[in-house]
Amino acid sequence: MALLVNFLGFQIGWFACVLGAAYQKELLGITIALVIVVLHLYLQVDRRKELWLILAAVLIGLIWETLVLKLDILDYPSHSDTSFWAPHWLIMMWALFATTINLSMGWLKGHWILATFMGAVFGPLAFVAGEKLNAVVLLDQTLSIIALSIGWGLLLPLLLWLAGRINDMDLWENVR
């Protein structure tokens, strides 16, 4: 049941962020996603480790999405051209995505080839769906999909590996 709730929570948050961006309601989308992330953290046995994973994913997402934006692979109609960083709603989606790594996508841990394939296929598909909903523009369809496929083919296994490392950490080790 927890896996289903986790999956549905992610879907609700994803649509809230994407539709929020498409209809100039970014703050509403971010708020809905934030509530889902906070509820996820509240329900976790080891909130510290889950929070570390979410923060790591947000940092990775901030760097990746800003790079993709600056390389003119994607454009976000709701995003200000004066802002250096990727849109806030998109970074919030990385926090939301991180909530799935140990739960609904946890079965991919250790299956590195499958995780690479899943990232390479479903990462770009999420952006294609976002384009259909008017939240993102793939500036060169072929180049954008190739770049996103390579990126997500690396990022999903990285996040799964990182979750394993964080889950194995003893966060109280140096606390006396």
C-alpha cells in the first residue's frame, strides 16, 4: 500500500508542478509538491536519511536542470530569462522524485542496466509529456531527447546508488 501511495503522491505532485508552470500557478504546484514531500518525510522511519537523499537529489537536479537550460536544450515559457537557475517548480520536482527512490522505485536498486534503460526512456518521456501540457519546450526535438536520454540514463542509477550509500550511513556515528 505504501508503494501505491508513494507512486500516486508523485503523480499528483508532478501534475501540480507541470500544470502550475503551464498556467502561471507555479506557487500552487510547488506548495502541493512540498506538502507531499513533507508528508512523505513524516511517514518515514528514518527521516534524516530520507531528508539527506532529498537534499542530494535537489542539488543534483539544480545543477542538471540549470545546465540543460543554459545549453539551450529546453526552454520554460514561465521561466524568467533573467534568472540563472532552473525554475523553482522544476527543482521542487526533484525533491518529489527523490521520495520515490527508496519506495516505488526501490526495486531498481542493484539493477543498474535496467535503471539506466528506464532513466533513458522515461526521463525524456516526462519532458515530452510536459511539452504537451505547455510547461516546457524542447528546442530541438531530436537533440533534446538525446540529451535528456543520456542525462537521465546516468542520473537515475546515480540517485539509486546514492540512496544506497545514504541508507547505509550511520548518521549518529560522530554524535556524542
